Amino acid sequence: MSTDLQAPPVLSTPAEHIFEDPTPSSALGTEHRPHRSDDELFRVYEIARTAAEIQSRNWSRVALQFPDAMLADAPWVVGALSRELEKLEDAEQGEREVGTSGDAQQKQKQTKRLYILADTSYSACCVDEIAAEHADADAVVHYGRACLSPTARLPVLHVFTSQELDHDAVAESFAQEFSEKGTKVIIMADVMFQEHVAPICALLKAQGYTHVAATDIIHDPSSTIPNRSLLSLDPASEGKHDYDLHDYHLFHISTPPTSLLLTLSSRLASLRIYPTPSSPYTATASLPDPSATPSMLRRRYALVLRLATASIIGILVNTLSVKNYMSTISTLREQIAAAGKKSYTIVVGKLNAAKLANFAEIDGWVVVGCWESGLVDQDGLFKPVITPFELGLALQSDESRIWTGEWWGGIEGVKSETNPVTESAEPQRAAEEDILEDVEGGISDEESEPPVFDLRTGKLVSNSRPMRVAVRSSPSTTNRTQSNGNTAATTRADGSAIVKRGTGEIALVNGVASPGAEFLRSKRMWQGLGSDFNPGEDETSTVVEEGRSGVARGYTVGEEQTRS
């Protein structure tokens, strides 16, 4: 007897409850891309130089990484680069002595393989070594703007692309911003326009400006101006990257990333921006206002205060290619554990609000990434996301936390403590010392710690240090525990007793305190299949009903398949 289904089973989220990701897309629409000739594309993507580098370094498998705005040109770049490599190979074959057969020559020509990385795992400014290793690549050619963070495994060739720029228009805009010829100004440009910095500086000096300094690209994000060195600024400062630039203004060509504005806001006197709308590969967002950086920093400090009272902090890994990212994760774990807080390490790839919303128990995030991707836009996010530098401020006490206006977004500068400890050893040792220090009429170190207040609401936060409370309930620190109602009497070998509150206990996973498990047990509305099962009650098992089976063109339901 067949069973008629009156309505489809509820196996998915209703349409009105579907989550819409508020994270904006970074893709550049094709309607904003002008048509470019083959000769122009050959110059923009520096095909000749790229092919010469690949041939000279003898790379046989090369991954080509494009940002979203350049993906439309990727097939053309592969074709042009392949033809250029064949020309170089033919030229080298002609210079070699005759000693190999034609088949061997043809086989040698086919060893160069090019792969397009159409979707990067993390930020487009970082080199995606993970995707390149999937293609077993020998090296990566990174196109477009880059953060220039040092990589961990593969060699990288950066092709910033060659962009056109009207030098006279830039000089005219510079004269409008700085009318005094003796003003100290540093000329800086996005890496895609770096080739124009030196000619523009020469043009300005010819117009009478006497204190104009040019910048050059270096691979050092931790320098005073990230990834830049200053030319002819001070002969005594040659070879150093820690200049004192408080008397200098910055004139930046092309729209800079917001992280650069925040970084340089406390290092230079002021920042001026010259937009470059002629480039189809720059961001289409509105021009940032450098004068708004103080208000942006105040908002960042508000996020720091929110993390100061957090009990569970998520370490959000936003790169697997930047050098020393593993040691940074270990250091952050040590710092969070030393503060009595719990940390969980999460790797989610490209960040968006939908992914982070899956971890409701985490009170805030700290990003492990490059100095650009460390600044995450908070629009649409339910929990604050800060940088390792900001986390260092958040973990300090209210008395020692001083906001100087300095800011940094990368993992550079994150240093381990003088006597680093593991994530669980420090809270465990601190709790054991607190228990052993208990004397008649005395108080422990934990009880003498000042209370934690949320400076935004003024309310007391009792669970800001869950790990220091959790270890006092751990079986490893006691010999015998007797539970009675809401209190438990813990007896040690010396006969003394400590009375503690049961509300301070946190769920243990394999003997280790887990605030995440406690959140799952007490606060989550849905705790998984079988969450309504009570082991103390004798309930009969529910009969398992057989559902649909077969292929899509002809399902069978229930008993139909046994009768057919």
C-alpha cells in the first residue's frame, strides 16, 4: 500500500529565515572595465619581464594569481605569456650546441605549465601558497596590488602591473595642497603606480619644492612607512627604517587601504590623497577622508573595550602563507591564557558575517593575517574583530591601558612573554597556588583581584576570566569532592576544607575546562540530535520510518520498493 505525501518534509530552513550575508563583495563589475588593446595589455601585465623571470629561474609549473578585478584578463595573460615563453625557449635552443634530438627539444618546450588561481583562499593582497601547492607549482606570479608580506614556502614574483598617470595633473594637485615651497612632504604611491614616484618628485623639485622626498619599495611591512624606504631624506638615516616623520606630510598617489591610513595617522603630520580614477583595477569605493582617522581610531578603541571583558576569544586565522603565522598563533594563545581567558583557533578562509555567526559562544575575534587584512570591516558582524596589537591593549588592566593613537594591523611585533607558558599550564598553576595559599581568615589571589566592569554599560562582568575559576573545580587539584545542592566541600590531604559555589563550575572535556562546552550545555537553544533525551526516564524507542529512495526521475516511498 503506497503512502501519499501531503506536504514535503521539513528538512531545510524556511525561506523567510535564510541568512543574507551583509558582507559586501569586492568583485569589480565588467561594466566599469574599458576595452584595452593587446599591446596595452602586454605592457600592463609586463609579459616580457615575467617570461624572462620564469625562464631565468627555470620554473616549470607556475601559478598565476589574479585579484577579482583582473580575472577577466587571465586567459589573455596565459596565452600571451605562453607565446613569450616559447619565443625565449626557441632562442635558447638556437644558441645551444646540436646534441639533442627533435623529440627531446619538443618535450623540453612543453615543460612550462601555467595555472590560473581563479579564487584565492584569503585576501587578494596575500600570496595564496595553499592554492598554488594544490597545483604542485614551483612558484607564484602575483598580479596587482600586494601587501608584500614575506611568504613561508614558495618563491614569488610580484607583477604590480604598469598603469598610466598624468604627471602634470599630479603636480597641479600637489601645488593646491601645499602652497609653501619649503613644506616637508613625502611622495608615496600604491605599488601599481610606484614607477611614477621618482619622475613626479623630479618635476616638483624643478618647480621649486626643496623638501620633497621620494619612496622606494622594500619588503618590510614593519618599517615606519610599511614596505617603503625613503630616498635622500637624511644621509645620516641611510639604511634605517625607523625615521622620525612627525614633521613630514604624506602625499599618496591612488586610494590607499584604510589600514595604511590608520597606521600612518600617528607617524606623520598629515595625509593627502590623489585619486587615480583612470585605473580600472583600483577600488571603486568612495575616496577615504584622512581627517576622519581620529574617529576611526576611537571606534577601534571601543572594540578594544568590548574585548577587555570577553571570556572566550577566537583566534581567526586569515592567512596560511605569511611567514611566522604559526608562532603568532602560539603567542596569542599564551597571552589569552595568562589573562585567564579561553581561546579557540578557527580557520574559515575568506571572512564574512555568515561564517562568524556560526560561533555564538565566542565573544570576540583576533585576526592573524597580513597588515592589510588584519583590519576587518565591522559592518554586518555580530562580534568585534580586532588585531593582535589591539588584543594586547585589551588584555591589559584598566590602569595600565593607555591609548596613544598608535595602531598596527599585522602580526609583526607580536612577541612572546619573557617566560612563556602553555595555554593550560598557567591557569592551572595559578589556581593551585591560590588554593595552597588559603589560610584561616585570609583570601586568595583570585579573590583579591579587582572586579571587571564593562565600561560601555557600567555592569559587573563575573565571567571575564573563566579559566581561573574553572581550574578550582578541576578534579586534579582535589582528592575528594562531595556535592550537596549548590555547594561542594573539597577536602585535601591536610584535612582543611574549601567551600566553593557550584555556579563557578564549568563543563570539562577530557578533564580540561571548556567554556565552549558550557555554553553549548546552558545557552544554546538547539544542542544537537537527541538533546531532549533524559537517561533517567524509561522511554520506548521511536519507530524508524523509511523515506524516499531511488533516483530523481522515479522515487519510491516506503513500502513501494518492496512491492515492486
